[in-house]
Amino acid sequence: MKKRTITGAAMVFSALFMTAAQAEVAVGGDYFTQVNIWYEKPEKIQSTNFHTGEILPIGTPVKMLKIEGNSIQFRNEKGVNFTLIYNPKHSTGTIKDYLEKMFSEKSILEGKEYKKLSKTEKDNISKGIVAEGMCKSAVLMAYGYPPSHKTKSTDLNTWIYWLSRFKTTEVTFSAEGLVTLVQ
């Protein structure tokens, strides 16, 4: 895998998720998933982001049905309804911030950041895999955002994800922002 220099994580993430920040996610709107969304039951997906069950793939077109309290309901193109339960204890910011990380008006698969990824990174993203050599933006696309109660910022070089309620995995990055270890 070719080596890349990342001048600043903030620059990468703002470019990656720029389309989400352009408009507030609203009920009735048509959007695309910005990251893979993992779920065991589509009617109750925790924002803690457990990596069990199936994956609603990055770039999936969805219709926003309802945003109420900490509940976000949407439907994919196959007619399956999903409910994300936003848990502020495990997420930084507000539900609006969370929505803008998870959904955008334009498919991330058509964006510059995705297009510049290697074929291996794209294959890993489609399978929900994180592997050595992947850049931080590819990890976000594959695994989603790490819960903030374990990873205070994506600027850090170690991110902790929950595989289940009782098991975590740690992704470590080099100073250049490339995965060096997944354990």
C-alpha cells in the first residue's frame, strides 16, 4: 500500500464530511450513509457502534423518517426501517452533530476522499474490515466513529471500538495517520 502524508486530521475529516455540514439533516429528506452502520436488529441500533451483526453499507441511500428525542428513524431503498438510538454518554456533541457525521445529501462514494483511497482500502471498507496501512478516513468509513467515552478525539493515534458490550478492539495509527496495529 502506498504511503501518504496527512498534514492534519482535522483537514482530512472536514474534507471527508464536508457535504454533511452543508445542510442540516431533516425529516423527509433523502440522504446517504457516510459510514458503515453495524446492527443486529435494524429497529434498535446503538450509537455506541457495536461491531456485531450485519452492516448497512457506506453510501446507502436512505429516507429520513423521524427524528425525536434520541431516536433517528430512516428507511433504506429496500424498504427496511432502521432506528438509531443516540446515546450522548458515548458520543461527542449533539444529536444534530451525530446526524451530520452519519448522513449526507451526496454519496461519499462519489467524493474526492473516497476516490483517492486504494483498491485495498475500498475493499476493506466494503467488508467492514480495518487493516494495517489504512488511513484514518478509511477506518472511519469502515468502522464508523469510535465511541467518545473511550476515544476522546479522532485526532488521537489510538481509537477504541466496541465489538460487543463486553469486548473492545484497539486501532493504533502511525504519526502519518496510517493503521499500524489492530488488536
